[in-house]
Amino acid sequence: MKKKIIFLLAAIVVVSCSTKVKKPEARSKFLKGFSTYYNTLFNAKDALNSEFTARDKEHKDNFYAPYIPILTYEEQPLGSDLGQSAAFAENSMKMAEVNRSASTRSAPGMPPGMPGNNPVPQNADGTENPGASVLEIAEAKALKAINKYSVIRKGEEQNKTIFDAYIILAQSRIYQGKYLPALDALNYVFTHMKEDKRLPLAHVYEALAYAQMKNFHKSEEIFAQLKSEKINKDHEKILSIYYAESLLDAGKKEEAVKELDRAFDLNGNRKLKSRIAFLRGQVLQEQGKSDLARESFLSAYKYANDFEFEVKSQIEIAKTFNGKGNYEGAKDYLEKISKKGTYGSRKNEFYYALGLMANKAGKKTEAQEFFRKSLLEKVSDSQVRGLAYYEIGKSYLEKNDYIGAGAYYDSALVAMTYEPSKILLQDQSNYIKKISKNYYLIKKNDSILSLAKMTEPQKNEYFAKYIEKLKIKEEKEELERRKAERSKGFDTGDYNANSIFANGGGSFEDFGVAAKGFYFSNNNTVSKGSATFKQVWGDRALSDNWRYSKKMASLEDLKNEALGVNTAPNPRRFEPAFYIEQIPTDAARLSQLKKDRDTASLGLGIMYQNYFTNTSLATKTLYDLVDVKPEEKVMLQALYEIFAMNYEKNPQVAARAKQILLTDYPYTSYAEFARNPKNNNFVKSSNEVENAYKTAYSLYESEKFTESQGEIDQIILKYPKDALVPKLSLLNAFNAGKMSGKEVMILQLEQLVLNYAKTPEGIKAKEMLNYLKSDLKFQATDNKGNAVQNNQQMVGNPTNQAGNIPQNKINQQNQIQQNKNVQPMNNQKNGVPKKPQENELQTVPNAVPANPFGK
């Protein structure tokens, strides 16, 4: 029996070492499966596992992104028997070396440089590429295993181990971003291994590849099909994870939460359960379901297997506080755990979380105290430090203290590490700087104008009170200075653990110099000491009491600078006359101050709406501007902005602006807009509207302008959101021009620009206005349409001066009749504007198309 066994083994060795090349159909199924697993395929698996292990070690969760990933590749999430035992892993390097030396020889019948012939990718000249990534090596080795050991008979793969090779090949390609080649590899499995019980795993990676390509429809179709089948539990685990993440990527959050519930139940690994629960909490918190999110974060904390995850889970639990629960109990809990053991190193994060809780509980002052405490603690997370600065800045912004808000926002930008947050905050910081400029200009000019209106006794009384406050302030500062002077020579430093002066030695620190000696004899130690001093104390001038007299600009100094107040002491600062002399008395200068103030106020109101969508504050600011009676163009713009931002959501607030426009400025385009505001949210054009346009256009061609206008008004009233409304309005402007003259046409075009500025018709209307206004002359009128006594002719926009249509143009029918022949279009039926002469503006568009559905 022993002889027979020895003979059989010898025969196996001879056959396996044979140099004769056989076709895939003739290869031994047993031998090839054995060789594949214990030779090339092992190295492919080892390379892939090495990549997963390296990725996990390098993985650092970004808890400020919308979602964390579930898998960090610590455990190979393959769902099939591709993991290696401890003993197998111990021998991996030894076997890899054997295979590496063997792989330098070409396989029988295989030309050098073939992807299946070498364990690592090759250069163009056939040499080995030592710079190949681990995933490229895994891909190349999987291909080699497939090319050398595939056994196909009658269209079916006989070597079942090749399935593992194709899964490794697909994985290595997916993680390199080669999604189509990965699908090609999987298609081979679906074609030649139809009966393999592991096919569901291949379909999981097929769905993953489609999800990575953003083909969520196809991906979900495959995942849903797999869920309806009875599959291996290991396959089901990985399916639930990938399916949940693909649903999130597709924006289907409700379905994703359900799938995460399923993934949590299926997976028993503590780390995976913790990460799944944390992700589920993030999704629920985003949906505003604070109670459910809190439960998920509690589960994440319960199963957490590392300190970082414990801390972040606790902070997220605090964030879910809705202000209605036991705030004092939650506060006491967080304050206690922040003092326990290693949690003490994360005090700054716990104080930040406490600040958020206090805000939700309505305790604004207490919240600010916690945020400031967070800034005083050692930094464990720079993003949290930036967020604490941001929260303090927000409190200043709520009080309209833009200098303070800007200062803290700038600090937040420096500290933050999460780039999307920094981008958003940078925009807000820029907005605040723009608002701040206008805000303090208004305050400064208001103050000057208010002082200018005072009588001489009132001015003296005002500045006498100011001087008394100034004296009290300076006396207090002098007392503090003398107190510090008396303390000179005494050690009043705060020797805490963070201070560079906290060491016990009586001499200067040598800052890394091995041999002790006189500090100032070594230039390197002096340089390092200076840098460390500036880091701790800032850039201080050489003066007595340097620790007390902090030479830094305070927020108060910055505000005074914005208001134009000089903080440097002046010898005459206690004389009322010193201040009174600086108040302007010239009427022209005061008028300019008023104009600057009104323009800044208009900009401020618009910025409140555009930058922060604070409609109520924007409306109040603009109504305050209206009440001080600015010049006409500023008044019109302010009224228009108030009406435009309120007429849909707050019609009662918009009513006053509309009334002023219709009463005081009835002939302006702004009044027209107030009478009939349009909606730009158009739907697809209906057949009825298209037919009505054709009818109106035909009437226009027949010079039946009144009938054409009536048809247009009727159809717009019936279908105000139809896509053809801007085109109908443009045709109506031409009807108005034919019936009432160029000035009325200009009015209609201005309204068209206001209502539909971004449509092609709005753009063309604007171009036509440039042409029509280029030679327009008419008599000046007042706000009521009455002719001004001087008959000076004005050129340009009627709203630039009086903002109205000349009364003589409205009342004199013979002039109107003349205007029908002095129009911006000729008498041809196609309604195309007349061709400008060589000396005229060449900007007239073909606004009314010959084809109703043309440009």
C-alpha cells in the first residue's frame, strides 16, 4: 500500500511539473484547483487583505461630514471563504517569496508580459513595474490565476476556485475605480459558472459597481432581486451594508434607515454594529427625528470599540437634545464624565456639546459660557474649536454686532479642518464684512446728522455728558495701571501646566540644549524661546508690566475705528468745543452724508434678504429707509424690494409698499409690477395657449392691436404659469407701442424685464430698451404726471428723473396718432424693428418672431 501511495504521489509531481501546454478543456480539475489556491491565488488574496488592513489603519473618520462609511476594511467583507486563518497568514510572506522567485519564469506556452503571467504589472518594455499599487498587484495575480488555471468544459468553468479569483479581480478593480472592467470580470462568472452557489456574492459586487457609477436604478434593481431570494447569511450581511449606503447615495433616506435596521440585526460584529447605528443616527438627525436619532447614537456608544467613537457618540447624543427633556440631568452627566480619566482630555468637546444643549434649552447666556470654556481647554479636535468660535460669532450676529461676529468667524475659519464647513463659513464671513461696512456707515452718518440738527446748547449738554463718562473710564484705567505698578517686582504669573514657565528650575529653560548654561549665550535657544514666547503671550512691546498691558486691539477698538472714533487721547478731549468743531455745517456735505446713508441702508436691506434670507429684518430696514424719505431712485428701489420679497408670503406687509408705489409713482414700471406681479415658475406650454398666441400674432399682423391685446390679456389671466407667458407679454409690448407710442412701449418692456429678467424674452426686452432709449426725448413731469414748468428736454429712462410718462403724451390723441407712425418698428406686417441706420445703435433684436415658435 505504501509503494502504491508513493507511486501515485510521484506521478502527480511528474504531471504537475510537465512543460507540455494543455488547452483549458484538457486541464486537470483537481490539480488546477489545488495549484490555484495554494499558489497564485493565495498571493492575490494576501495582497487584497494587505490593502484592506492598510486602509483600516489609515482610516480616520470625519464626523463632520454628512455620513460616515460603515466599512473601514479592518475585516475583509467578502462574504465568502476568502479570509485567511492565523496560521495561513503567518506563512504568507514565506510562500509569497517562493512564488515571487518562481514567477520570474514564464509559464509554458505563455509569452512574457501577459497579465496572467506575472504577479505584478509590467512596463511597456516587459520589465516588472515596482511602483505598482497593492490593488494593481492583486488584480494582476488574480488574472494570472485565471489564465493559468481556468478549466472550461462545454462552456462551464470546472475549477471552482476560479470563482474566488474573479471576485478578487472584481474587488481590486472596484476599489481602483475601474467599474466597467469589474463588471466584465463578473460577467464571466454569470456566463460560465451559472450553477455556483456563491453567485449572489458576485451579484452584490455587480450592484456595488453600478452604485459607484451612480446608476442607482440598476443597482437597486439587483439588490432588490437578491433580497427576494434565499441567500447565504454571510452574503446577506454584506448586501445589507452596501444596499443601505447606495440608498443613501441615491437620496432615499427613509428606505436607507430601514435597510440600516436590517444591517444592524444581521451583523454581529461590535464595530460594525456601532458604525451602522452611528450612521443611522446621522440620517435620522438630518430628518429632524431627534428621539430616534438619540436611540441610535446610544447604540453606537454601547457597541463602540474605540475611545474616539465613544466620545463622538456622546457628543451626538447631546446634540439630539430637543430642549424639552431633563436639561439639568443631562448637563450634570456630561460635566461628570468630562472629568473622568481619559475623558478629561476631551473637555473642550464636551463643553461645546453642553453649549449646544443650553442653546436648545433656551439658556443663551449659559450656552455662551460653555462655548468660551471650550476655547480655554486643550484642543483635542480643531474642528470643534472652530465650531465653538462660530457659535460665539452667531450670538454677536443675532445682536447685530457685526464687528464681533466677523472677528469670531475669522477665528473659526483658522481653526476649522472640514473644508465644506470652511467654504460655507467663508461666504458668511464675507457677507458679514459687507454688511458691517454698510451698518457702521449708517450708524456713523446717523450720529453726525443727528448732532448737526441739535442747537448749540443741546450740543454742549450732549458732549458734557460724554466727557463725564470718558473721565470715569480713564480714572478706572489709571487706578488699574497704578495697582499694576505697585505689584512690579512681585511674581503674579499664572504658573499652570500649559505655561512655558511652569518648570521647577530656577534658571531659564534651555529649549532642547543638552548642556546647561547661560540662556542668552546660545542663539538657537534665544530664537526658540522668542518663538515660544510669542506663541503664548503674543507680540508684546518692550515695556513695564508687559504681562498686564496687553497690546492688542479689542472689539471695542475695532468698533470705534469703524465709527470713525479716534481712540488715541487728545489734549482737548475734555472740551465740548473740541467735538462741536468737527460737526459739519455745510449743506452740501450734510446732503451727501444723507445720500450715502440712504444708499448704504438700501444695500443693507437687500443683503439681509440675499445673504441670510432674513426677510423680516430686511423689510424693517427698508421700511425705515422709506420713512426718512430718500431720493426718488432709492425710494423706488426700496419699495420694489419690499413688495417683491413679501407679496407672496406676507401680502399684508407688502400692501403698504404697493400703496405708495400706486399712489406716488403710478406711471413707473415698479408700479406696473406691483399691479400685476408675475410668477417665473412656468410649466410646459399647453395647446390652448399655443393656439391663442398664434391668434394674437395673426391679429397683430393684421394691425388689429386692440383685439390682439385683449386675446393676450385673457389667456395670461387664465394660464399665468404657462411657458409662453413671457412671449405673450413681449407681443403685448409691441401692441402697446403701435397703439400708444414709444413711451408706453418702453413702460411695458421695463415691466417685462422686471418680471422675466432671465428668460430670452426678458433679455431681448432689455436690448430693445437700450435701443429705444438711445434717442428718446420728452418733456419732464413730476410724480403725478404734471408737466414741469421748464421745458428742458431729457434723454434717457423716464424713471431716472420724474419716473412717469409725460402728461402731454397721454392726453393729446393727435400726438399718440403721430407716435403710431414714429414707432420702433416699421409698418411691415412681420413686426420686426426697423433696421438702424449706420449711425444708430446696432442692438435691436427680432423680438417678435415671424414664426410664433421661433427664437
